[in-house]
Amino acid sequence: MHEEQFHSPLPAATPEPPAPLRVVVADDNPVVRAGLTALLSGRADITVVAEAADGRAACEAARQHRPDVVLLDVRMPGVDGISALPYLVDIAPVMMLTYSRESEIVQEALRRGAGGYLVHGEFTAEQLVTAVRDVRQGRAHFTPTAAGALLTQLRQTPRANATAHTNAPSTTPPTQPIWTTSPQALSQLQPSVAQSPSGAAADRTRFRLSAREVEIMDLIATGMNNQQIAATCFISEKTVKNHINRIFAKLHSTSRSEAAAKWLGLG
């Protein structure tokens, strides 16, 4: 008789983790770029594959790396973000990430295919990470300023269509709206950002900066040096340095980039 042999089952194959989400960061401010790269690269499922300082470099980086998402500033030297948008959206979803809050710019960015619009100071670090993950899946995110611009456009479109329909012959179809976005779609904007009343701006109160220190910290975050800040605020460079020393102490920071990252909600 042969002894019956038992074999232990083979262990189940461990599924490979999904490939990380690949991001290109385009902003002419090196402090902002560094802060964004550090923030996103700190997530296990996200990697920044390239940085760019203008729209042309962003397009080249996108063509070379074929990212999953592009984070794009509006105002950059040479080719700006709005001009680069039509080329970038053919490669990957684009999330605008900028200080530019004018309604006309928000609307133009959406006309040209932007998948979302975040204004610095209106979101937290976690909200930004969520927005980056979501825009890849086609879920739009807008901070309050951008959502307001979209709502204004949606409200104006029916009036424009009604006027065109009244003045046109009955056989002429009404003018098509600029976007296919409906009021119902607006109500479905991701609540973590679009419906947030404060975002990173509310977090800044914990730093307890004076009004002048807030003004100077905003200028630091835009990339200005001490000389430029002094000229903008009509104060001496020595006074600027004194303010910056107090700002660093309150933000528990040792460098401009660290302070700016915390101020923008990226640290």
C-alpha cells in the first residue's frame, strides 16, 4: 500500500500594489514648487515625476513623462498656464493651482479644459491631496472663489440663451452654453473643498501674526526677496528682516520655504 501524501496548499499570490499616481508640478515660484513636491511625494500613492517653471516646460515635461495629473499655475513667464492648457489636457487631467482668483481667469481655464481650480489659501494640505487623487478619476474640485465664478457663469448662461432665443427666428436653436456643466453638477462638487468656508485661511489664525506680518508673509509666499518686500511695503530692509524673524518664530520655521509651505497649508 502506498501512503497517501498530503501537500499544503500554495500560498495565495500577493497582489502587486497599484502604481503610484504620477504628477507634474508647474509653478514659477520655486518655494511653491518645492512645497508641493514635498507634500505630494510624502504620500505612498503619489510621486512627482517632474517640475516646471513655465507653460512651455510643463508641456515638455508632460510629453516626456505622460503623467496622470498636472498641477498648473496661471501666471508664469513666457507661456502662461492658460495658454498651455489646451495642449496639456490632451495628455492628462489638469488641476489649476494658483493665486489667480479673477472670475474671468477661472472661467477661461474651465473653457480650455481644466479639471478643477484651487486658489492658494482656500484649501488644506489634505484637501489638496484628495483633489489630486480625484481629478484623475474625473471628479472636479473647486475652492470657494472658483466655485463662485462657475456659479456666476451658470447663472448668466440661461439669461444669455433666453435673449438669443427671443431675438432669433423660431427656426434658430438657442445658443449653446459655454460649458456642459449643469447646476446639478455644481451641487455635486467635492464638499471637502468647494463647500469649505475657510480652508487653509482659517488655519492661519493659529499663527497669531499681526496685520503687517500677514502682509509680509503673503509676499514671502509669492517668492519676493527682502528688497522687493521693502519696496512694496515702503519700509526698510532692516524692518523687513525684523518682521521675518518674528514670523519664523511664530511659524516655528527656520527658512522661507518652510514658512511658506506652512502658510500655504502645504507643510
